[in-house]
Amino acid sequence: MKTFYIIANSDKDESIRLSYEISDYLTSRGRRCLVRNQAQDSKTARELLLSEGVEGILVLGGDGTLLRAARELAESRIPFLGINMGHLGYLAEIERQNVQTALEKLMTDAYTIEERMMLSGNVYTNGQLTEQDVALNDIVISRFANLRVVNYEVYVNGQYLNSFTADGMIVSTPTGSTGYSLSAGGPIISPTASMLVLTPVCPHTLNSRSIVFSGDDHIRIQIGKGRRDGPDEACVTFDGDTYVPMVTGDYVDIRKSTEVTRILKINQVSFLEVLRDKLSRN
């Protein structure tokens, strides 16, 4: 690789300092390195990546920083390397002390690229499409503005599956299976798989469990009626970021996105080794 683009978590001074240390290091070895300007929006950033021939995106922060970058720049098809500046990172493979070694491997093309599936979600209000977005980890529909459970009507490939009375519903990718879905009792799935995981959050029943669907399936979750058949309120979030309010009758269609997130792999470490290491820290 000869041209790099750095995205740093602006809330962490250490990330800002490290981004310029990396830039200086790469430049001193004849590479080009661009550091993201805080004023750049996602459209401007995508245009810059393409016009400058960027080959790799370095993301300094935790998993949340990489998730935001992946959603903004997935269309670029440029691979990401996460440098972990937080406490727990499944996506951010490189630790602070190993940055220089990782950069040397990138400059000599000693890496592999792993593709991760993403989700596409379309939100409908009164039958009209009102919001579209993608997610690398998960799309979550949850209660809003009250402490009552919500009735979620779930359809798979157009066929009614079940109604879940719960705090929320999570649809996650294999990458997201180690996130919120895991906390809600969902299974851990190898990140390179192509599957959708449906997990209820605090369901009001003793027999609700996660359901794993093929990556070719699509899931519709509709907000049902509230107490005494009145209207209810909920919201949908994409990777815990984009937020869209919903009411009874609104629904979100979720399926595998045509976009993927490409992750740079420096270390030849298996998913099981990474998982064992992360779980041992808890």
C-alpha cells in the first residue's frame, strides 16, 4: 500500500496525537497519508478517497469509531484497519503498541482482506419509505418514551413468524453477534458467515430464544398495538447511531446489504483465538 487515510476519534486526544505520528512515519517512508478533517462529511470523504487513490483506511479508536466509518464509507470498497484505543475491541485488531509493526506489513502488502456482511434497513411510515441506512453490527428496534414493553410483529420472507412482547428486537450480522445481541443472550457466530440473527430483548415469555436465518432471508418487524389497542411508540437504530422514531403500524424491512465492510487482517490469528482473549478479559 502506498496511500492511506486516517480517521481518529476526535474525543480522544491520544487518537489525534497518534494519527499525526502515523502520518509522519508513513510519509518518512515515501508513502502518502491523509488525515481526516473534522469538517468533512461522508460524501466529501468518499470523493476524497477515490480522487486520491487511497488503498487503506486506518481507524483509531474503539469498535464504535470503526462502525461509524464503515457505515459512512462502505461504498468506497476500501479496506479498514482498526487500531484499538479503547478497552475492548473485536473489530479493532491492532493495539497501540503494535502500530509500527502493522504499518510495515501494510507497506509491504503482508496482509489479507476479510469481507463482513452488512445489513440494509428500510423504514416505512404509513406505507411510505421514510428512511434507509446500513449497519455492520445490528439494527435494533426498541421501546421509546415509556417503560412499557412493545408488541413486535415479525415476518420472514413475507410470511408471519410470531409476535414478540419485549423491550426490543435485535437483528444482527455475524460481526454484531458479539455485541448487543450477545448481551441479550444471542449466539456467537463466526464473523465471515452470511446469516441474520434475530434476538428479543427481555421478552415477556419463557420460551423466546434467538433465531438464526440465512443471509438470503429478509425480516420485517412491525410495531403492534399498545395497551388497550391504542397506539405505541418505538424507535429503530442502526449500529447504535442513526435514530428513527416509529409508531404503531410502522415497520422496518431488514435484509443483507449489497455493501460489505472489508477488514484488513495483519495477524494470522483465528476468530476463536481472538474470542478467547476477549472473553478472558471480562
